[in-house]
Amino acid sequence: MRIVLLSGGSGKRLWPLSNDSRSKQFLKVLKNENGKMESMVQRVWRQLGKVNMSDKAMIATSSSQVEMLHNQLGPNIPVVVEPERKDTFPAIALAAVYLYSVEGCSLDEVIGVLPVDPFVEDHFFETIKELEWGLRESGADLALLGAKPTYPSEKYGYIVPSGAAADDFIHVSRFCEKPDETSAKRLIHQQALWNCGVFGFRLDYIIQLLKRKNIPVQYDALLKDYGKLQSNSFDYEVVEKAGNIIALPYSGYWKDLGTWNTLTDEMGTKVMGHGVISQDAAASCIVNELDIPIILIGVDDVVVAASPDGLLVADKKSSHKVKEYVSHFRDGPMYEEYSWGWSRVLEYSKKEGGTETLTEKVHVTAGRNLNDQSSRNQEVWTVTQGEGVLVLNDEFSEIDMGTPLTIPAGKHYSLKAASDMEFIVIQSGKDLWEGRRKNDRISRNLKAPAYSNYS
């Protein structure tokens, strides 16, 4: 059995910590077994390893997330990269075609597809293993995974069985997306399951479906035609049209940490970062990535989240509405992660005549490289932490804390960090902000191949 993890999302629901380059699955807000902070994708990859499934897994993602995946999971993580961001059906099709035409997987191979960020217990992944058994036992086209509801939720979709549910799996009659509370109670009485967004299928099922749709089943050809595919969900293109579907019940803990309300319930701390909450606001939470303190007094059941991208103050129950308002802001992201470290905008200004000044703080992780970098504008650096080796104009120089540097416009350079390095970069010129948003600098435009596995 092969596993495909879907890593997408535009980072709107957990603003201001999440943004277009750092979606919710990359936020390090959960505590692992050793008390250290980890992200949702790190948690899931660790859980896959516990059940010996990580060596059979790959991640389907967009090019904007490749560096962050490698930064958090390591450079050897296999990823299938969409040439452009689309919905779940094109992403799953690309992964399936890679497995078929490049890796040479048998058409009888079972493929399990799941989101990269479910908040679940470890035995959730043992249940995923059973998708293969369910498909072969039932002869179904698709096998889904459904969590047994613990309350009549209006936030989740439901898988409705046809007839009485068996212990091992149910035959699926229909789906109901986010019903009201009364309808949810009725569905639970019918033994419906929460839809976990997990699919299992034989590789042959998807390859034949793609052929019927005249979609290439050779990897290079599909990459070339990828832009022609419609941006539809796998549910719409496949699940809702399948004739024989089963679902396996999962009775453990399952939660979608998609809003501040649900995420703060699982963080394990009320204050993350620099902040203080008064005793009469004990149900509130602070998540602060800034270097300034936040003090919360007498305002209960709210979440305050602060990052270089902005500040959110919201009632927990209303925090899901943030997505409606984020579209009003055109700037950003102010913070981005890469395979080599991260960068944060400290200040930006634009003067009359169009001259701009951009000041950034850049962190390069020990042992990581900035290879073949360049800037359209002159850069002035001041190293504030660590040491490393810079190659500029084919000359090697050791740099450390306090070293001032000037990188001329258009010059190529490379840097290797001997220890964790941080430096302040100041640029002046035209179109700096627009260039940053478009990732014009080579340092933010490291083109990943459509498939990469650096093992």
C-alpha cells in the first residue's frame, strides 16, 4: 500500500500566523511527546513512522510549499509538485500517474490518500492500513475512512450508510455536507460517520478513469498538460460519481484544526510567545510571534494572535470568520520559511518618486547553504548572530557577528552557515515589494523539480 499526503491550502483561516507561503500545517503550535513544539505536518509524519508507513508515503504539494516541507521534515522527503496550484483531483491524478508511469507500481497496488494535517491518535493510521483489506474484501471502487461522531457537529461532512452498519465497514448511500444541528442528530441516529477526507483505491481504478477522461497517464505528458485540467475536487470528480463505495469506521479521536477555536483547544498552553493573561481571562489564548509583549486582562474566551503579518483579536467562536476579512489585505507575506531558514520583513517604506526601502531579518540554519543568490538591487548586510563563509566575486571570506557587508546589484554570491546565522538586510530601489511578492530574488525562487526525492 502506498500513501499520498495532500499538502495544500492558502493559509487564510489561521491568519495572521498562516499566509500564502505558510499554511496551517506548518505552524509549530503543538507539543510532541517530549514537550517540544511541532507542526501538524511534523506530527503526522512522525505518526506515520510509528506504524512503519512513512517509507511508503509521498507528499503532493505546490511549488510554494516544497522548501518548507524540506525545512520541517528533512531534504529526503519525497514530494510530487504541481506545476501550478489546483484542487485535489489534479493533485491526486498527478501522484497516481507518477506511481504508475515512473515508479512502475502495479495496477493492483492500493493507494491511500489523506490530508497532511489531521489531529488524530496513532491508531488512526492503523485503520488506514485496513483500507486495502476493505477494498479487496468488498470489491468496492473506493474505500473511505469515517470517524464515529461524538456530537452533532455542523462543521463536518457526513458519510451516510445504506442500511444497517456492520462492524467492519459500511456501504455508502450518500454524503451530506455540513448539516444543521437537527439534521446532524438525525444522521447520527442513522449511524452516519464524519467524513475524514481519506480515500483508498486500486491504482488501476484511477488510471482507467483518467484514460476515459482523455487525461495523460504518462507523467511527463501530464505535467505538460497540467494547466488544462479543471480545478475540481476529488470528491466532485470521483467520489460522488463512483458506484460502489464503502467506508471503514474509526472510533478514536479525530479533529480538524482548521480554526483558531479548534487549534487553541489542542495547543497544551494558553500563552505561546511573549504574553500574560489575567486570572479572569483564563479561557483566552495568546499566540505571539513578535518580540513585543501582549497583556490580556478581563477579556475571556478570546484568541489574540500576532505575527509580522498582522494582529488578530477575536472571540473564539467567531474566529473562523477571519477568512472573510483577510482578502482585504494585499501586502504580505511578511514571514516566509525556506529549506535554508527563514526571513522576516522588519520595515518597508516608499518615498515620493517611487524609491522603496526594505529591511529584512534573515536566518540561515547551521550547515545550510544559500547557493547562487542574486539581487536586482544593492544589499547592505549586518551580521547579528553566528558565523559562516561567504563567496562573492569568487572570493571566500569568513563572516561573523558584527561583520558589515555590501552586496552589489546583480552580483552572485553563496553563503554557508557554520552555526545558526542571522543578519539584517537593507535594500533600496524600485519595485522591491512587488518583487518580493513575486519571489523575484533567486533566494526565494529555488525551482523544485516536479518530483523530488533527495535520498
